[in-house]
Amino acid sequence: MPTYDYRCNACEHTFEEFQMMSEAVLKKCPECGKLKLERLIGTGAGFVFKGSGYYVTDYRDKSYNEAKKADSAPSSDSAGSSDSSGSSDSTPSS
């Protein structure tokens, strides 16, 4: 069930209300009693996965996985990449 934000246009009282989506919009302000409530458009909430089957790392970006691979592989590639960069450095200067 979502939480809705309300504001009274008469007394400026704001509050949150936990309601089912099928429930009617509130109209009467709990502070002043006037029928001037307005339901505000909220930003929404993010999903929270709970339980033993969900991990933070399951939904990471593709760029994160690529950076992780690049960080774990430089020990073997660093010697090869420095040799290739050294040969490419000597080629332009010739």
C-alpha cells in the first residue's frame, strides 16, 4: 500500500497517509476540519528486496562489471600493455 502526501489549502497543514490505491482521496483536513485537502504528487519510493535470495550485487550496472574485470586483470595485461605502449611511443617519435 502506498503512502500519499496531503496538504490543506486552508491551513497549510501537511501530512502523510497510508492508504490502499482503491481508497477515495481524502478531502477533510484533520487539523482545521475544512474540505480543502489536496493530494500531492510524490516522487515515489524505490524497491526494497528482502529475503535470502536477493543481493545488492545482482542488479549492478554493466559498467560496474566491466570495471571490475579491468581491475582484476591488469596484473597479466600490465606487462603486455606497457610493452605495446612503449612500442607505440617509439613509433611516433621516429
